[in-house]
Amino acid sequence: MNLSNYKGKKVLIAYFRYAGCPVCNYRVHELIENYDKIQSKGYNIIAVFESDNKVLKDYLIETPILFLVIGDPKFALYKKYAVEKPFWKILRSA
């Protein structure tokens, strides 16, 4: 993903854990429910998951998503945009 494609545009990038994460699933559904409102304010939404694209495709097959969803199992985007993964928060949620 290259944000230069969105130069001059508003972008909401949401980072999520794996596709089956119940909290992440809830947050994605919030984005879906509010998509029109968010888009009407001029935002483009990009959702980034730790899961690979095949898993995401299978997982999201029943959920119509109107925004870009990207799998990033090697955390390239997390690293590129300095998204931290607090180890203790992840452990606590497990």
C-alpha cells in the first residue's frame, strides 16, 4: 500500500489483529455501519489485518465491505507506519 495514491485526500487507516478477533470484528462492523457518514465527510477507509488475504477473503465472504481491506501477515504496513503492538495488551486480551 502506498499512501501517495491518496495524496490530498483524507484517509482513515484502521489496524486490526487477526480476522477472527471478536473485538476487531465488532470494530469492522462499526465502520461498515458508519461508512456512509464517514465517506460523506470525505474520508477513504483502509482496514489492515494481521491475517493474510486468503484468510480475510474466506472470513469476510458473508460481510459486504465497501472499503479497502488489506492482509498484512508480515506486518510490513505496521512497521512502515510505526504501528505499535503492545505485547502486554495482547497478552491481557488472551
